[in-house]
Amino acid sequence: MLENFVPTYDATVVERLQAHGAILLGKTNLDQFGMGSGCVDSIFGPTRNSWSEDLNDDRFRIAGGSSGGSAVAVAAGLCYAALGSDTGGSTRNPASYCGIVGLKPTYGLVSRHGLIPLVNSMDVPGIMTRTVDDCIAVLNAVAGQDNRDSTTVKKPYLSIPATGEEFSLKGVRVGIPIEYHCDGLDAEVLETWTVVADMLESAGASVKAVSMPNTASSIFVYSILNQCEVASNMSRYDGIEYGHRSKEDSSTEQLYASTRAEGFNDVVKNRILSGNYFLLRENYDKYFQKALQVRRLIADDFVQAFKQVDILLTPTTLSDAPLYKDFVQSNNRDQCAVQDFCTQPANMAGIPALSIPVRLSSRRLPISLQLMGDHFSERTLLGVAGWIEKEVNFIANYN
């Protein structure tokens, strides 16, 4: 749909990076319009994880998605950092599979001006880097209020110091959500989760189990709200103003239909159709309105949890990176239901979340964990992540 399209202006995050001296190298591969969790539904084909044992067809590992190209570029050392929009885990999921740091900032901390919208109420520009300090540097460059995005918070952004200074875990309260110990959780991921929790406790943090009772409902609510907003946001691609325009233009209706049929892949079309179904008058209260109500319950789970703890520690993904040939046996909806289970609740609540690589699996593939904090707690979140990074020394031990 946007093949060869050149935007007429830069996004705020791009302007701010350039103002700090960054050199932009180019665009990377992703699932079409960010709708996927494997980076396999792109016009350019699937992205291959650079950790794969074999990069040949059907024998490579997926990079994760939707922003898999960005993650591979960082992991392979092609760039210092990369951006990717995070709607349900699109930066943390590929960061986990590619062994890098992936941050989803608090909703409203970083401007969405210039970001192609998928789900307006959840989209956040995410950051991918090789180290926590690099992530801090990029966040400090792009964060802050923007008059062109009314959802940004109107208060001064206080820069976060690098993790070189000693970070003490004494007094830090860490929660382990019991509902994230779910079906399909790989034994090596569970072991890694347990080991890091013990490390934090041994260093002075208090670690306790917490309950997030609406977690199981989150992936269904996310799916409904995602598809409803997709149906609205994708309506702008009609062949009139920008993007692909069909040659079948005998009438306005024909132009719209042909342009969208030619420009969208099956995943996007299915989400548009599903979203329109949920938004039908007879279905609106039953699906969309109910999903909004349950979303509030999910967000309240986090409110209650953060009355007891400062940080939540969970898996990022349920396993290491799957083989491409195995991953594509499931359809996009089922893929996302598994891949986004641990990541999308943070988007539903608008809180910051970060994926940090910890170790390699028995298959020599990265295993990562996720940290989540209360709104605007990036300083604590990145401090704990920096402490874990120093303790596990992932880059020195495994790269």
C-alpha cells in the first residue's frame, strides 16, 4: 500500500534524534502496518533472525514482530539503535528473540506525531538498542511534550542518568504475577524467570507473588479493540490522497475497492472485516463496549499491583525464537494470541515495559525477561534493567 511512498514531513521522534546528531540509515522490514508478531507478513518476505542456526529457506528462526527488521539490524550491529511502534509488544517481542533491549515507554511520554497509527489508544514509539545505557540515551533524546500530539503529557521530562552510577536494589519491591505462569511457557524460560527473581532478592530487593486476575481476558480484549481501531485507521488508504492507487478507477467505489484489495494483504483485510463486524450497531455493545469495560479492569489490575510492588518481572515471550516453518503453521490471529500474551497487557494499561536479554537457551538462542513499572517509572525500570544487565553480562558472555 505504501510501496515507494516518501513522507512529506518527519515524525517528531525523527526530528529529535536528528537534532541530537543521529544519522538515519533507512527503513527496516516489518509485518504490514505492524499487524503481526513474527515479521513474516511483509511485501519483502520474512525477516530472518541473525541468531538462527541455519539461514536457509524454512530452516531459519523468526525475528519476532512486528518490528523484526529493526531488531535484527540492532542485533547484527548494523546500527546503534532502531525505532518501532509498540502496540501490543512489537518492539519487546523481537527484542526478546534477537537478544537486545526493547523499551515501550509510558503512553504519552513520547510523541506519536508522524507515527502511522494502528491502535491510537495503545500505539507508542518503541526503542531497540544493544544495551540499557544506549536505550536511556535514545529515550532522553525523544521523550517530552509535543504540541503536535495532544496525547503527550504536558510536564517537563527529566533526563535519566546512565547506569554507570551504582544502582541499589534495597527497598525495591518486585512482583511476580502468578497468571503469567501460563500454558505453553517453556521450561527454560521459567527457569530463567526464577533465577533472575532469586538474584534480585539476594541483592536486597523484596520479591513477592501478586495476582493479576484479568490477565487471561486481556488477549481477547486486545484483539477486539485492535481490530476495531484498525478498521477505522485503515480507511484513510483509499487511493485518493497518497499511497497505492489502482488503475481500476471507472467509479469512486471501484477505485476504493480495487486499491484496498490490491494494497492490503490478507491479514490486514481480515482485521478490517472483523473490526467492522464488532462495530455494527447490533454488535457494538456486545463486543466493543464490553471490551472497553474489561480493559478498565485489566488496567485496574496494574493499579492494585503497583500499590504492593514497584516493578513486575515476567517472561517477554513464552519460548525462544520458533522456526519459521513451525511458526507459519498457525494463522496470524493464533500466532498473536501466543506471542503477545505477556506483552500486550502493558499497552492496555499504558504503562512502561522493557525486555532485557538474560541468557541463551539450550538451542543457543536468546531468552529474555520483561520488566513493567507504573506510569512514568522509566527511571526505576531502566535502573533495575541496568542492574540485571551487569549481573548476567549477556553481551560479553554470548555475543
